[in-house]
Amino acid sequence: MKLTEILAAAALMLGLPVFHGLQAARPERVLICHYQPNNPENMWEMELTPKAADAHVRSHGDSFGPCVVVIPQ
């Protein structure tokens, strides 16, 4: 393993940005279940940055994690 790979892995574990050339590594993503306003049955999963996920949950009534469908028996 190259020294650069070791340093990149260590930086990722510490939550530091890692650069490959001029492009930064993709930021951490959070999975939410997004509900369509006035139609909660129309939902889909989205991966957002933590800040955007918090805003969605607070303002749209979305929920953290995967969408769960309950089928009545």
C-alpha cells in the first residue's frame, strides 16, 4: 500500500476531506425518506448531505433512514 493511500484512509477515518488532484472526495451522505406534500403515499429515498437532510426533516416532515411500507394483513 502506498503512503498516499494510508494517509487518505487515515484522513477519511478522522472525517477530514481528501483530495484527488483538484477534486475533493464526496462528502458524507445521509439517507432520508422524502414524502410528497399532500400525498404521503408518494415517497422516495434520497441521499443528502447532513445539513440538507436535517433541513428536509425539519421543514418537510421527512424521516431519516429508508422508506418503510407497511402492508396491512
